Amino acid sequence: MGPVIEKETGHGATGDRILDAARVVFLEKGKAGARMHGIAAQAGINKALLHYYFRSKEDLYREVLTKELTVFFRGLIESIRPSGDIEALVRDFIDNYIDRLSRNPQVVRFLTWEVGSGGPVARNVIGGIVHGGEGVPIYRAFSNTVGDAARSGRIRPVDPQHLLFSLIGMCIYVFLAAPILSGVFPGVDTSDKTFLEKRKREIFDLVWYGIRAEKGGNDG
Amino acid sequence: MGPVIEKETGHGATGDRILDAARVVFLEKGKAGARMHGIAAQAGINKALLHYYFRSKEDLYREVLTKELTVFFRGLIESIRPSGDIEALVRDFIDNYIDRLSRNPQVVRFLTWEVGSGGPVARNVIGGIVHGGEGVPIYRAFSNTVGDAARSGRIRPVDPQHLLFSLIGMCIYVFLAAPILSGVFPGVDTSDKTFLEKRKREIFDLVWYGIRAEKGGNDG
DNA sequence: GTGTAGTTAAACCATATGGTTTAACCGTAA
DNA sequence: TTACGGTTAAACCATATGGTTTAACTACAC
């Protein structure tokens, strides 16, 4: 059945080395800025072999990006599948999103490049993950938990979609803007655990105080 | 003193046409993806004249980006200079940030490209604007207003830097991720006034309920 | 040994790229 | 008239680019 094949990815060992190399180069330079020659060099092989494995730059880019985003978002979503408790959901969301971003800062960079060029690959991958899969799609579950909490009077009524955007925005912003922020505000360092823990607390407090129902009834 | 010169930008009429053209092309393709030939064509001139005005692609890119970011952020910051009232500050910030982003969506795209390549230009421009200028630098003013509000008991104590990041993140996220979000959540349209007004309300409510001091003392 | 997949070096190809140079043309100011 | 800056078309240059082809070499499977 042919030579040694790694079942994991569907590519042989060399194919994987190429994907790794391509990841590094695309990450650093983006699709337009990357050079096939550079990728081959990074993988320690020559152009001929590179094209023996991947027809074109386009192909390679799509594979790299799809793999990267799929792994990240699938993992993320699995770690925050809502249990029904809104407070735990918010806390887990913030916790997991920030932890995973800090452990995979490349993902943000890939997303940045992608969005720059219209994001066709990311749209596909993320759309599939957020709405598809087995069981209750993740967004549906999130939305239900928020709705239930509002109906039961634990939180005030909020639009779940906007709450989601707010959570994501607050978590991802510091990573996205890191190259700029770290130059403008010394002390901002997205690889510093202390900073990130503080960021988590600040986000959670803002959101939780921001949505929970007030204890003593409401006044004007 | 030479031919007709537009004093506004320091470039002649042709120079401005080139800058406009370059803006369009860099916006669409990023620095690496842009072609000098394409920029010349967009400006309706030939390559020779293009290089007669701008030595290199690098030069042109720096000028375009600096101009774009300077105009946007200077305008933004002037429109939200804090008056001392924290509630008004939060409301104005959200209002102006979202309005200006929706009127200048290119800026987000430029920032995206910039951040992708490490953001050296943006870091300079934004750093200068946020901390420099006449009078009290804007971040200082923001931070003071938040601090005063906390000391006077109007809001609970919050870290002004993190509050700022949260505000920016919530406002900018939908614009940044628009190409992806619009594919994943039909109905998300950052050029739709209704959507943006709702977004503003949701952000303001979350933040304001999230930071204001509770009326009836606190409980466990 | 023969065949086959993986691999290499190197030449090759058509086209693109950023940038320069040259010669000429045009309108206006001196 | 002359001089000059803005402008053009076109050729030119060195290098880079994505991608292909060829011939040969290696290790392992049969």
C-alpha cells in the first residue's frame, strides 16, 4: 500500500513538512508576499518536489489555512459548549477564547491576512463550524442559553448575536492590534500571562455586571 | 514659483491623483499585492510619470497610509475629547467611532493590511496622535475622566486602559470581521444603518450597566 | 533484477516586476 | 525665441516569479 503514509493529515511526511513550511511563510508574508521558492527552502526541498505535492500556490494556501482555522475553531467551540448556566458560559467563553488565542497567535495573523483579501476561505471554514456539526449547532446553543437566562430573569434581555460580537471583539482586539498597541501603550504584551489574566477579569466584570438583572428591582 | 500647486497636500494636482489611485489599489490588494503598473493605470498616467513623482513603491505606500490614518484618527479623537462626564464620554465614543468607521470603511482595511505586515507605519502615526498634540493628550484625558468618575462613586473602579480596549474592540470588531461575519450570519451588514444603530445601543447598554455604581449598595 | 515512488539538480519557459532611460511633445513664463 | 517643467510612448534592464521538464539517483517492494 505504498510507502509510509501518515494517516493523520492525508499527506505523507514530506507533505506535512511542506504544510508546516508553508504555514510559516504565509504567516509572515501573506499570500501575495509569500514565494514558492521561499516555502521550498523553508521545507528543505526544491521547487520541483514542492509542485509534485501541491499543484499551485493557491492550493497550498487553501490547505494551510483550512487546516489552521479548522483545528483552532473546532477546538475552541468544543471547549465552550454551553451547559445552560449563563454565568459559566460567559466566563468559559472569555477564558477559553483568550487562552487559545494566546497559545495560537498565528491564527489571528492568518485571519488578518484573510480578511485583508476578502476572507473567502475563512468564511467557508468558520461558517461550516459555527452552524454545522453534530448535535445542536453552537450558535443555536449559545443563543438559547442567553434567551433562557433572560426569560428566567437572571439577566436583562440582550440580543445574543450582539453579545457574542461584543465578547469576541473584546477578547480578540488586543491580539489583533498587538503590533500597534504594544508600540503605543508600553506594558501591553499579549504574551504576558499577568496582562491576559487581568484582561479576562476586566472583560468578565464588564459583561457580567452589564447583563445580569439588578437585584432590587429597577428605578428610573 | 512653478506651475499650479495645490497647497493642501504638498503635492500637485497630478500628485494627488496618484495618491488617490494608489489608495484604491493598495486598499484592494495590500502592499505586496499592489502593482506600480496598476497604480499608474488607475491614475491614468504612465509608469515614468509615476516614478517622477514617487521614487518607489515603499515611499508611495508610506505616504498613502500616513495620510489616511492621520486624517481618520485625528478626526476621531477631536470628536470625542472628553468633557468630564463619563456617561457622555462612553456614549460619544461609541457613537463617533462607529459612525466614522461606517463612513470610512477603507481605514479598517488599511489597518488590516498594516497589522498583517507588523504595522510599522500605523504604530508611528497612531502613537503620535494618541499621546502627542497640543493640550492634554487624549489618552490622559480619557483616563482622568474614568478615574474621577470612579472616585466620585458614579462608576465602580475599572482599569481605564482595559475599558478603552473593550470599547474599541466592540466597536471595530464587526467592521474588521465583516467579510467573514456577513457570510456566517446573514443579516449582519455594516453598511446598514439599522444594524449599526442597534449595535451602538447594545454596546452602550453593556458598558454602562457594566461600569456604573449600583444604586442600593452592594451585596455578596 | 525490475519497477516504482520519492527526490534532486538544473535547465528551461513565459511572463511579470520595480525601476530607468531616452527622445520627443506641449504649454507657459521669461 | 528660449528655457523649463509636466507629460508621453517606448524601449530597456536586471531580476523575480510561478510553474514545467528532463535525466538521473535512491531506497524499498515485489
